Amino acid sequence: MVKTTLVVGMVLALASFTASAADSGSSKGTWANHNTMVSTTELPGGGSVMVQHTKQSHTAEDSSHPLGNTMADCVGVFRMAADGTVTAASGTCFVIDGDGDRTSFWWRQDAAGTESCPVACGSWAYFAGDGKYAGISGDGKWMQTTLFADGGSGTWESSYSIP
């Protein structure tokens, strides 16, 4: 009985240490989004500003990554030149996983229409989380590989840390 109690006590102690230890990692994955609302305002002198609301899904090579098998509501603002090219773009995404825990990240477009970035590429970083993602930090890069009439898809990579 003493040995059993000692072993169970050691297992419980180890389990509580593991559960309270910081979580960190990195992964790569894919994303796809579908526009749910797009509003464009023409600017004096040419050009426009487009506000876009999307539903976005994520997959991850490492399914334990905070973006593994998640959905997001995203809002983006795009500054367009008179010829329709994007001159600046940024936004936020509010992610929820299957357990109802949430993260939020900002994103911005850093390049587009180049040899290394034919459609659009950029950076992103977490700025909030709750539940198992409370205190999350981390950042990454994204690349849009396909542009649809009402959305797009691409790849992402990131590292993260949760205290």
C-alpha cells in the first residue's frame, strides 16, 4: 500500500508539474479564407480603401500548435492604388479552437508581385489569448499562393510560447 501511494503521489506531482510548465513550439501549415463582406470606398484623387471580413480556416503540421485545426474571423483593410494594386494591407484575426479557447493575431502584407512573393506575403504575431492560450506570444510569416474571386489560400509558419 505504501509503494502504491508513493507511486501515485509521484505520478500526480509529475502531472501537475507538466501541466503548469510553459508550452512553446513552432509549426507550418495552410490557411484558406472566404470573404463574407467587402466594402470599398473610393478616395479623392484616385485609389480606394477596401475593408474585408473573412472566415478563415487553418491546418498545422503539428496539430498541437495553437492554429492547428482552427477557424477564425478576420478583418482586413487594404489601401489600393488607382490601378487596383494593393499599396498597404493589415488586419486582425480572432481564432477559436475546438475547445472554445481563443487567440488573436495581427497581420500585415509586407510584399506582393515579386519573384519570391508572386501573390502576397507578410508577417503576423499573436497579441492575445484566453483559456489554454492565456499569455500567448509568438510571430510568423504567411504567403498567399492562390487568389480566388471571393477569398484565397496559402501557407503560414510560426513559433509561439505560452507561459
